[in-house]
Amino acid sequence: MGKDANKPRGRMSAYAYFVKTFREEHKKKHPNENVVFAEFSKKCAERWKVCPTITIIISIIHYMKKLLKISFKTSL
């Protein structure tokens, strides 16, 4: 038995959401640049450490809004 492709993934942590948005920003600024994962993750960690708490809270709120929007659509 293989994995179910339609099964929803588990919850994403605030840090994972932050990394995802940071990667999207990076791709927009540098679309043709190849990303080395080790360097990129170090940059993300550095940015996360100096990131003000309010920015972290805002990223959590945006993620929760997306979750609620998805769960509302699936319940209809």
C-alpha cells in the first residue's frame, strides 16, 4: 500500500511557514539562482533569530488564515 496522495499534511510550524515565505521571496528576487540548501537554511535561521517577535506572530496569523480558508472550503 502506498501513501494516499489526497491525505492532508500535518500542521506546519511557524518556522516552517517562515522558511517557505522566505524561499518564495528569494525566488522572486533571484529567479535564475540555484539555491544551496545548507547556506539557505543558515540564512533563514539567522533571519529568524533577529526577527522581531511581532513579525513572527504576523507570520503565524497569516498561516492560520490560510488553514481556516482551506478547512472552510473542504467543509462545504
